[in-house]
Amino acid sequence: MADKAHLNIVFIGHVDAGKSTLSGQILYLGGEVDERTLEKYKIEAAAQNRESWALSWAMDIDEGEREKGKTAECGRASFETANRTISIIDAPGHKNFVPRMIAGASQADVAILIVSARKGEYETGFEKGGQTREHAILVRTTGVSRIVIAVNKMDDPTVQWDEGRYTKIVTQITKFLRQLGFPKNAISSLPLSGVTGSNVRDRDDSCAWYKGPSLFEALDAVEIPKRESTGPMYMPILDKYKETGLVLLGKLQQGRLEKDATYTVTPGGFSVAVTEVGVEKYDRDFATAGDNVHIKIRTTDDHFDVHPGSVIHDSSLTIGVTREFIAKVSIMEAPDPKKLISVGSEFMIHLGAAEVRATVKVLMARLGPDGKAVTVTDMNGNRRPERISFITKPGVYVIRFETDMPLAMAPFETFQPLGRFCIREGDTTLGVGVVHKLA
Ligand code: GDP
């Protein structure tokens, strides 16, 4: 039988939305965890007064893998559907793990946004500061092309599979995702319960009004994004670790990477030789576009330096490096009134897996719904661009930034993976940006 196509999924959503429970249920229904193991977890969970968390413990079978080091940053567990081998990428959702979450999500083909339908929980997750919005923003910056809204806990006594509740949640979240720039046909949704398993693998009688596919059926039918395997190779680096040599990991965006070939690492322009290639569970000494890859490298350059956010690429390719750039930024959350955004404001920018401090140099314009700079009439009756001293409300702005470190970057139009970023202030993700021009 031909190899099943491989799909990587990542679960995102507010804390307690049910990510671990659903992961456990999926592994159980997919036959990856047997009943005895599950029983064991149930007993362990009960011993710690966490009875209802039993399934979430099943996810911990991945812990051993994690300890082996290889999947240090992104643990994963796999299950099978009729046509796909599906890996669950674990993207830690805690606020302190944002860079790791971005790294995890960057490897995914599909993001499943888990939302709790339970009364009060959905509202808390979606309001300002809730992780439902934040995770959606972050996932958008990673370039994940499909998002499934999984409305979870539909079995809860406060919900009882109420269609109105489901529709309200889906409508509101879809609107938000569309604002972030997810195309309409990239968004789908379904009601389910991670605890009872309804609509996870199979549909059952609990939700007669829902006629769409179960989660397994939906994932089985998802189109796997095609990537360009011709053209110069490039791979943004998500992470690095040492294992008798330096190992870099990332998702190959374009071209083909081979063992024993020599490539360039930007920023720095360092020359490196690839001595080993690891692609998921395959035994190969090359990788092609779309693969999640670990490579061992060797370099003779004494000054060699590489960070998450650096790019390894064919030497024929030139990748821009800059500290100043102009970007179109969608501010999704109203800034804290005590910290309005103005010239001199500082943020953290996450571009791919890079995380740098950036300062606002110029607030250039605010864009109207037509994408053009908003103008005002001056004293002489002429139209001129509106002058902005502070950003006080959500909207789309053109901003010139300066970063404290050189970044590998490209205009969004040219190289999407190096051209989109999110901006964060303390614990808040304020919005997403696309690079317009390197200054
Ligand atoms: P995570 O933080 O997103 O990983 O959430 P957990 O999987 O740990 O779940 C948080 C809580 O919600 C636990 O008490 C679960 O038992 C409960 N929970 C998760 N999924 C469901 C569901 O489908 N229905 C109900 N009623 N409760 C759920």
C-alpha cells in the first residue's frame, strides 16, 4: 500500500478549552492508546484529584519522546485516518511559551482552534487578553493555511448541544479570523465533545442538527498544501540544539535539501555543510519542501552564530537582512490607555521564530477600508494625510520600525514566511504585520 499522506496539526485555544482532553480522546479513538493504559491514567489522575483529566494524561505518552531530546521543543503523537497519517504537534499555550508556540505552529498544516462552549468559558477565552484571539493571531503569523474551529464541551449541561450557542460562537470567531486575513474557504467548524468523543471520530445521535463531517473525516479530506520543490532551497530555522554537533530544525519552505551539500546561513552569510538529515520518521538523506526537518551541520567559521529566525538557504539565493523596515500592521487589540503607541514605543516582534525588540520610528499613516491612507482637509481646504501622534484604537497602520538586532526578512509579497510577524507588548499580542519594504 502506498504511504499515506502526512498531515501535521496543532491545537490552539484558551487554557482549559480542552486541548489535552481532545488530544487524548483522539489518540484513544485512533487506537494509539489502549483501554488498559487509559485506565492506568485514570487511576493516576484520580490519585491526584484530577479525575476528569484522565484523557489529558494520555497525551503524556509523548513525554518519553520529549525526554529523548529530538522532539525537545515540539512533542508529537500520531494517529491514522483512512487516507492520512496525522501528527499532533504540541504547542505549549502558556503565555511564557509564545516563541515555542510559534515554532510548533509553524510546523503545522492545519490549526485546530479549540473553543469551550461552556457558559462563561467561551466569553472569557474570546475577550481581550483571552488566548482564543491571541492564538489565532499567532497562528496567522506562522502561515498555517487552514484553521478548524472546534466548538468543544457541547455536552456540557450549560450547552446541551444547543445549535444557537454553536452558531453564535462560530459566527463571532469566523468574523475575527477573517479580519486577521484567513480566506473564507480556509476556515471550517464543527461542534464536538472531547469528553464523550461525539463528532471526534464518528458522529452520533447527540447532535442531530449537525450534518457535516466528524473531526477525523474533516482531517482526512483536508487538502495538503502543495509546496514548491523546485527553485532555490530555503528554510527558516525554528530552533537549534546540540547532539554531538549542532542540530537545526525547521520546515523546508521551498526546494530540496541534501546531505553533504553546502548552504548559507543568514544573517551572517556563514557557509555550513549538512552532515545529517532527519525527516520525521522517514529514512532519507534529503528533504523536500513541506518536510519538518532536523539537520546536523558543520562549519569551519569561528564566528558562526545561528538563532531561531535565521534562514538556511541555497547560496544562489540572497535574503535581505535589516534593522529598519516599513510594515502594514493590523492592531487588533486597543492599546492600554496608559501605553498608547507612539514614536519611541517598544514592542517585541516575532517574525517566524525570531523574537526581537523593536522601536516605532515613524507612524506613517492609518489605512482606511479601501487600503488607502486616511486623509483630512487642512486649513487651506486641501486634502493631506492624517497626522498620527498616537495609536489609540484598533485599525491598520503603516509603521516604520527599528529592531535591536539584524533580522532576515523579506517583503511579504516576495517571501511570505519572512514577511509576516506579530507584535506583542508584555503579555498581550497586539496585532499582526506584513513587511512592506526593507529600509
Ligand atoms: P486544556 O488546558 O485546553 O488542555 O484543557 P483540558 O483538556 O485540561 O480540559 C480542561 C477541563 O475541561 C477539564 O476539567 C476537562 O475535563 C474539561 N473538558 C475538556 N473537554 C471537555 C468536553 O468535551 N466536555 C466537558 N463537559 N468538559 C470538558
